[in-house]
Amino acid sequence: EIHGRSLASLYNECQRSKNTIVLIEALTGSTSATIGMFASHAWNINSSSYGDGECFLFRANPDPKCFNWAPDFNGNMDDMENQVVREQFMVARRNFIAMGANKDGTNGLRLDQDLVEGESHPALGFENEPLPGGNHKVFDVGVLEVYRLIREVDGKAIGDDDNLVWDDKLHTFLVYDTASIVHWFSFNTRCT
């Protein structure tokens, strides 16, 4: 454990970093899966949901899949409640962190404040299946890592104006598009 195992520590380490990937080893009985979420904004405790349609959920192993957010184009403005829920990209509270939401209070991916338990349900907008695969909606968290995506080899973080260089608080690596992110993770998890 480099930075401790608590949500408070995760928020502290990620507070200035946009474009992060939270990578999770989801343990469900005798099986495991590598799942995660891409966050377009920095993770900070917030009373409102935030982020944007660039956020996505994924499973890297087994059976790699990416669940991008998609707007609802049915044009039915009478269904405002669904639209509000659909646009809960990132949810960051003191006692949990989540991405995606449903009217019943479940999330596409949700982790508890100690980062030891999580759950994954189909979420409006992401139209994902439970990320650990099969019918596993609740899981224990094995390893959890956060990666910050960078734009250039010179270490400038995407969207940062303060000219940050390699940050020792977060792992950093270079990727070119969201499709290659999932491919990179699935390739590396299959090789280990």
C-alpha cells in the first residue's frame, strides 16, 4: 500500500488530476476480474454529480468491453428524471465514489469509503452489464490503482495549464485514445 487504502487518500492524491483511470481487481468468490472507470475530471468530494460524457466504464479481463456514455436522443423531454440520472457521470461523497447511476440508487461502478468493497449494476447512459462479469454485482476489491493519462512525452497532463511534470503521487503513462486504453489493459492482464 503506497498511499493507504481509504477514499480520503484517493481524493487527496487525485484532487489535481483530470483524466484518470481507476483500475480495480474485483474479487468474486473464486474468480477475479479487472474492471475500471475513466474520469474526465479530478476526483473531489462534491455534493453534486459532475463530469461529462467522456467518462466511461470498462472491463479489461475477462472478456474486455468498454461502456461509453451515450445521450438519450429519443427527444422525450417529459422524462426529465431519467435524464438527470443519466447525467450522473461522477459521484464523489465522503463515504463512496461512483460512476453512472440509476433511479433505484445503484451505480454503474461504486466503491465504499475503505476501498474494500464495491458493486456494479447496469447504469442509465452507460448501458453496461455488471462489470465483474456474469451475474456478479457485489465484489471485494483486491488491488486498486489510479493512473493519470498524459498528453505529451514532456509530462504535461491533459487539460492542466500549470505545466505539471511527472507526478510521483500517481502512476502516469501515455495513451492515444480510449479504445487503446482497454486494449492495453486487456493485453497486459492476459500476459501476467
